[in-house]
Amino acid sequence: MPLRRALLCLAFIAAPACAARAEDRRRREQQERARRALAEGRIRPLAEILVLLQPRLGGEVIGVELDEEDGIFVYEIKVLTPRGRRLEYEVDAATGRVLKVDD
């Protein structure tokens, strides 16, 4: 019985570590797909996207993520306005077209 408890405890300890490794692997694979897409010209560099959007943003960029949704890369750009409002722009990474703006 003590061995069984020890194995059960190990399973509970190891499960989060395994999940973290799987998440790291998924993130690295997504980063590699993004690098390939940029190298192949299928997406635009973030610097170009920000130059296009700057007049429209109306605040300071406080965060950016590049996600892949249904095979399409989308920049999620978080902006803090001078009045303290937080906005999130979803932008097609290939065209620079704003897909959505959330408050």
C-alpha cells in the first residue's frame, strides 16, 4: 500500500510537468510555423503592421501576440489609451487588415 500511495503522489507531481512540457512543445512548433510564414512572405513583420496601424491605435502598444487561428496568422495588439482604456486589435498578419477591435 505505501508503494501505491507513493506512485499516486508521483503521478500528481509529474502530471503538471508533463503538461508544461507539452505546452512548451506546442509553443515552439507555433513559433517555428510563424518564422517559416515570415520567411516565405506569407505574413508581414510586426514592425510593418505597427507602422500601418499607428494612426488608428490611439494609444501605447502594451503587448503583442501572434496567434494562428484556422491556418491564418493574427496579430493581437493590446493598446492602452491616454484615458486608461485597454483595447485589443486583431489584425490579419498577412494583409494588415483589422479584423476586430475589443474593449
